[in-house]
Amino acid sequence: MIYLDYAANTPVDDSVLETYIEISKKYIANPNSPHALGKAALEELNKATRLMAQLLGVKENELIYTSGATESNNLAIKGIAGQYKKYGHHIITTPLEHSSVSGAVAYLQSKGFDIDYVDIDKNGLVDLDSLKELIRDDTILVSICMVDSEVGIKQHISEIAPIIADKPHCYFHIDATQAVGKIKVPLDGVDLMTFAPHKFYGPNGFGVLFKRENVLLEPLINGGISTTEFRSGTPVLPLIVSTAKALSIAFEKMEERYNYVSELNRMLRDALAQYPKVKINSTDESIPFILNLSIFGAKAEEFQAALSDNGICLSTKSACCAPGTLSRPVYALTKDRKAALSTLRISLSHLTTNDDINTFLACFDAIYNKLVK
Ligand code: PLP
């Protein structure tokens, strides 16, 4: 099997899994219990939180632990809306968002919030003038994916943040789920940031929301204090410690992995550009880990199934999207329904080999010649 779907999920790193098992066995108590075993678990939890905070350049009390990026995005968006609705009901986002952002925003729209979508330019970057025009006195939240999950466009967060910083009651959330562990994430002027370790060889079933100390949120899940009053539930020590481990490995290897994957991406782009009915949708602003293309004259799902039959696993869109629907990010970028209905997403890793790419390309060629009319 050749796996080219690393943007959907990554395999857990061996040493991360070992950490998970070791911590599960060694620390049996709830870190919030006041007895000796609870205190030992809490010490371990604090060590891991300290490490994550150091790596991200934030404070320890600014990290909220959740069940995944979907929950972190929901908590950020609905939490800000619930907390600050007294200042306004206007939210700005982009057409590039993952369903966990667009779904949360659609929910708020159904509750009377006013939603605007900022324009993007031909490379997929947020149009700063459009953002300036859209921001109003009653805008309470701007939510933008730092890297979108389908085309891989990396937004210029440091240029966007100052536009929002001017507004006293407007908060800036970034969904950095496809960015953390792969590229540097600038947090100046950012109030909230989502990520999940299963995108960088960490454990599944865990997410983090960075929330600046001075920002408040209405919780989604009510209960005891846990590690923070903003999200209740017994802290899951093995997930927290193994996430800190995965993050530190990802940070240490970031440059090396980025350069390696860039080379694979270049090989793919050069080869796929030769096909007359293939259009590469990823732009110069896309990260090398994601390569999105449209194949005209064949159904994307059929192409994906044929690749899968030949042992190659990749996505048509984000794994959370309904089949047969168009890719919203590709449509926003190209304004071409056909292109948006026929997308394939190849996502790469430092684990992908040159042989994997060559096998994929040979298989792609055979299927293209058979299916594309
Ligand atoms: N945001 C982005 C950009 C994603 O790519 C994903 C997952 O693909 C999510 C959020 C949701 O992540 P999770 O599966 O951890 O809920």
C-alpha cells in the first residue's frame, strides 16, 4: 500500500506511542486528585504543558485540551460568540475553511449571527482590502485557516493580524491544524489557535486550543475545572504527554522534512503538468505537503477508487467532505464548478519515498489513459 493521505491522518510515531503506553502504565491517577498519585500525575502533566507552551511560544495557562481540532474550532467560534455577543453578532471567515469551522459558523448563522466571507486572490490568499472593508464595529470574530486542508494555501497571518488588532472587541482565531508541526505558526496578534497532534505523527483523539490569557470563552462542555475552566473532563495524561513528545519531534525535524517533501512535490508537479486534462489547483502559496489537482473528463471518485484498487490511498477532498459534492476551496479559487467537482488531493510526508512517487505516477498514467475521455 502507498499512503498519500497524510493531511487526513498521520501514523503515530513509534516513540510517541511508547510514551503513550509508558505514561498510561505509570500514572494511574487523575491529575486533579489531591493524593500522592494524583500529584505525581499532575507533575507530569505540568511538565508536558510547559514543553508545549515553550515550543509554541505561549503561556502554560493558554493551552486548552480538547478531543480534536473539530472541538477546538467549535469551542473557539461558539465560545467567542457566546461570550462576546453583547458587542455584536458579526463574524468574518473564508471560503477555504474545514467543515469544523464552516459548520460552527453556519450554526451561529442559524442563531441570528451575520456571517461574511472574505475574498481571496488568485493564489488563494485573503484579500486584505476585502477584509478591511468587511470589518465592522460589531464584528466580534475573524476565523481564518492558516493552511486550508484541501489546496494547502498558507495565509500570511502576520499581515492579517494587525487589521484585526485595531478593533477592541474583535478576536482573531486561526485554524492551524494543517500548519502546526509542518511550518512555523506566528502567533503575534492571534487570540486563538487550533491544532491536533494526529496531523503530525501524534496520537488520535486529542486537540489543543491556544487561547490568549485575556480572552474569555463560553464553554461548550460544562463540568469541573479540569486543567482549565473552559473545558471540563478528566485530563487525559497519556495524550497530553505524547502530544508534547510529537510536537517536539516535529519542531526538531521541521526544516529537514519541509525540504524533503518540497522535492517530492516538485517531482509530482513536473510529471502531472504533462497531462492535458490535469490542472494543478495548489498555488505558489500552497505548502508542499498538499498537492491538489483537477482531472477533467473523469469522475474524481472513480479515479480515487481505481488508485485504491492498485494500492494507492489518497483523498478527493478533505476526508470529512460528503462524496459527490464540490470542493469549496477549489471552487473559491477557480470559480470553475467542473474543476471543483473533479479534485484529487495528494498529501505527502517525510515517510513518502521516491519509489512511492514513481509507483504512483506509473499507476496514475495507466488510469488516466483508461478513464479520461
Ligand atoms: N481543521 C483542519 C484544517 C483540518 O484539516 C481538520 C482535519 O482534517 C480539522 C480541522 C479537524 O480535525 P479533527 O479530525 O482533529 O477534528
